Amino acid sequence: MWWKSNSQRNFPEHPVFPVSSVKPYLQTEKDKSPFRKKNPTPPEIVEVKVSPRPVKKIIKARKIRLDGKDQRQYLVRFKNHTAEKDKWLAEDAIPDGTLHLRRFRASRGTEQSHK
């Protein structure tokens, strides 16, 4: 049988060497290609803060269900814009929301907080 004849030889099946002889490879400058380009540094990220549009008034209120929770939204009209630009916003998304909500609730006769 062929496996007996192979095992009778005193050759290792795979090349074996001790782990202690393994060292990490450290690349030097002369090993690098002369045509290699250096990685450019990425541009600095600048955050631009956009001031929110000033609110003219709150027109309506509605309750909707988002992610299984009731949420109150308000139809907001912005200064120097027509009714086409009105948006439904949550209470915390309205610039100067507490002031405008107080006026809205007072105009409707419901000066109570909705949370």
C-alpha cells in the first residue's frame, strides 16, 4: 500500500518551523515604491448652522400616531411665506415653540399644556 511506503520514509508531511523564529515584517522607506502617492488628508468638515425660519403663527393642531405613540403636531406658517409653505411640526421642532403655542392655545381658549 502506498501510505505505508510514504510513512516509512522519514520526511515531514509539511514544512515545519518553530514559532519563536517568526518576526513581524517592518517596511522601510526604501522598500516602498518610488511611484507611490501619499494619501491626501481629508478635507476638514465644517458644520453650517442654518437658522430656522421665523414662525408667523400656528394655524391648526392634530394628533397622529407614529411608531405606536400618539403625537401632537401643529400646522405652522412661516413669516414671508404663503400657505403653500405651511408645515406640520412636532412641538419640540417649532422655533420659539412655547411662545407660539401659548398664543395659539389662548386664541382657541385652551390654555392647557398638551403632552
